[in-house]
Amino acid sequence: MHAVIRHYHFDPKDSKEIAEKLTNGFMPIMKNAKGFVRYYWLDNGKGEGASFSLFGSREEAEASVPLAVEWVHENFTASQIMKQKPEVIEGTVVAHD
């Protein structure tokens, strides 16, 4: 499995709207992506959030990126989701239960 974590900065007042859009719009799209396993969004309530995506392989995770980019551009203004480019950590899952 391959995991991707993205760390975002945004205005805390947008937290609820971001979570609703992700839950109702983005997650259903990702569920149909090849190799999709799981998606999680966390919000610290202070203008920082992180997404955790899990796919069967690195290639499948990379293939989902254009879907995500298109969806974000159609559903958020730049100021709502990003105050800066997200930090990205990704790699092979080597331990899990």
C-alpha cells in the first residue's frame, strides 16, 4: 500500500465548509479511483488540516492526483483551502494492523 499525507493551512472560519465539501463531494470521487483504500481529513481547529490517502500502489495514488486537483479547483477558492502550498509526505506503508 501507498500513503500520501498533505498538510494544509487555511482560515479556521472555513473549517466546517471544507469538511462538508470533502465529505459530500471529494470522498465519493476518490472512492471510485483505482486502488483507493481510505481517505481521512483531520482539522486541528486552528487553521491547519491534513489529508491522509491510502492506495494499493504508488502508481494508483499518482493517478488520483489529477482528479483531486480538478475537484479542488472547481470547489474551493485558493484562499479557502490553501494559504501556502501543502507539505507532502508519501511512501510505502511498511507497518499496519
